[in-house]
Amino acid sequence: MTVLDFSALELDQPLLDALSDKGYARPTAIQAVAIPPAMEGRDVLGSAPTGTGKTAAYLLPALQHLLDSPRKKSGPPRVLILTPTRELAMQVADQARELAAHTHLDIATITGGVAYMNHAEVFSENQDIVVATTGRLLQYIKEENFDCRAVEILILDEADRMLDMGFAQDIEHIAGETRWREQTMLFSATLEGEAINDFAERLLKDPVRVEAESSRREKNKIHQWYYRADDLTHKTALLSHWLKQPEVSKSIVFVRKRERLHELVRWLREADIKCFYIEGEMVQAKRNEAIKRLQDGTVRVLVATDVAARGLDIQDISHVFNYDMPRTADTYLHRIGRTGRAGKKGVAVSFVEAHDHPLLEKIERYLKEPVKMRVIDELRPTTKTPKPGDHKPSKKAKAKAAEKRKEKSKEKKVKVRHRDSKNVGKRRKPSADAESSQS
């Protein structure tokens, strides 16, 4: 069934009014397939790339549930939403408040980066929805400061990110505390791999599996290009050229490692490019300051590692740059999903060295379309384009192959003795006595 507008989803008027306030007329692909089964109370296992509206895909059914069955007495939270990062929790809570603007429902957050027990108002006041990060919430649960017994709906957002960050055990502990719940929804950028599917199997009961790729219109919002780079120096020159263009109003540059991050920030500052950075294990106040500087235009460039950028949602990002190519296609999707939001167009640019071509090929297979190559006249590559399959295996791949060979050589071989095999296959003729006795 094709859902053309939100009114076909049986949402109450207050929710439709809120959607109208935000300028949303028709549901996105993931909303159209996820909302109907969620409204029926089914567990939902959902997959959709970042920026396709999956937050509203679980918020709208949860809000409708609260409106359909209002409680007589106010009390602890009935809907609990878990996210991997503080920033994402704040964004989800803000969106929930916008969608609940014409209702009486209360939304609160519990996250790290806030002084311990600064959430006293969440415990003392009644809340309908709580959006939380796992670490701080689990701390409060263990100290019996947070009551999970009233939770009717448990929602896990960006579950793949939470697994990558090592939160599986914490989430299962929290899920155990909310064992009286009526419904569980799990959303992820992708549902590839055994880890996410095994995890979902442990938490969800007979879920409806819904997947939605970005529509052609959504895909076209993000222009994706790559530039071949001869080496690190050439790659830095390409990036510097781009960052000096006036159309790059607000950008995020992704690197894989913290060491590379500090190196790149130093190079950019030496080139008179104002930038700031975020990295893993960064003090929350410093992280907030970096994000604020980009948001208010103090700097136009934010350099980030993948770990630090999880759940990051900054409005009006014009460009995303992959200085280091990501190892996986879903990480690539998470990165480029920072731009081209809220109906606006965005640009994603990747800088590809020779050893990165296998990663580019992997991403193109996942996207089911090629990423177009571009060149800057004064910065043309001097090396030849590697042919498909022409790359050398990485050190990691070599080490893995060597380990397999070592394990194989260690396998216990069965010693074959000569005496056990010398007469095998030679049948003796029966003796005359034996023949006469048989007759």
C-alpha cells in the first residue's frame, strides 16, 4: 500500500497539526512502511540510511500510543528511547517535543556530559517519554533512581552504532529492567551482519522487518564525487583547495584516527584555514564548544573521527569530506548523511589514494551506483588509476592469511604406518581346505 499523506496513517489531529507546522505533508519511505505495523503494537526491526526520517518513524507511533491510552495518574516514563550519544539524544528529544507540541505529553533526557544527579527533575517530575544514553541511565537504574516498571515501549535508535561502541551488554541489562514492556522497536542504518541480527533476535519478539533505501529524490540531494590523490601531500592540497571555496559554508572533514586528526588540523591552520575538531574521549564542554563554533559560523570546518561524530546532527552542513576513506559502506552512509538534510542539497567529496580503491569499489557496490570522479586542473593526479583487483592485500589481510596458514599447519596429522597400509587392497585366494569346508 502506498501512503500518500500522513492523514492516511490514522494519526490524531494534534500530531497532524505538528507535522503541518514543520511543513511535512507526506511520509518518507521508511515512515510509510514502519508506522502502520508500529501503530498495531508489533515489534519493528527497521533499517534506513541517516537523514531519511527514521526518527519520526518511531516517534509518531509512540506518541499516538500515549494519546490512545492516556493514564489516569501521572507517573514514571512510559516510552524509553536509547541512543548512542548525548547529541543524538538531545536531537531526538527536540524532535519529540516538536511533534508533541499540541499535546500535554512531557519529554525529558538523561545523558552523560551533565553533572551527576542534575537529572533530579526527571525523577521528581512525571515524564511520558525519556530519551537517554545507556551509560548514565544504567547508573541511575542500578542506584534505583530510575523506575523502568512503567515502560511500555522501548526504542533503540542507531543500534548498529551502539553495538560498535560496545554497549550491547548495557542495552540488554536495560531491556531486562523493562521486561514488562509491550513493544520494542530497533532502528539501524543497515541490518547487514550477524551481530545486529543476533542482537535483534534476543530483544524483539516476532518483529516486522522494514527496510527503505533513500528514494531517488533523496539520493539526488547529496552530490557524491571523488578525487584521485597521489599521496598524503596531494590529498591535503585537494582538501585545502576545496575548503577555500566560498560555497563551502559549513563542513565536516572525516579522518579515521586521532593521530591523523591532530596532524590535519595543524596543516589546515598553517594554510590559514580556520577549523576546530572533535575526537573520542573529549571533555563534553570542549566538544560542545567545537560544535557551537561551527554552528555560529566562527569556523567553517570541523575535523572529526568517526567515533566522535556518531549521532552528530548539525544543521545546514553544506559539505562532507572523506579525507580518509571509511572502512565500511555503512560508515560512509553515516558520514555523508550529515549533509543534504531537511530538503536541502549537500555535497560529499572523497579523496582516494591508490590503496583506497578497493574501499571505493565496495561502497559503489553497496550504493548500486558509481561515485563520479572529478579533477582539479592544477591538481591533477600523476599516477595511473589502479585497475579493479590490481591492489595488493593490506598488512591486516596478509597477517590474517598467515595466521590461517599457521593454524592449518598446527592441525594434528594422523600418522599412517607402512604396516597398516602395505596389504590394503590385496585379497588372498581362499585355501583349498576353506573351499571344501564351505561346500
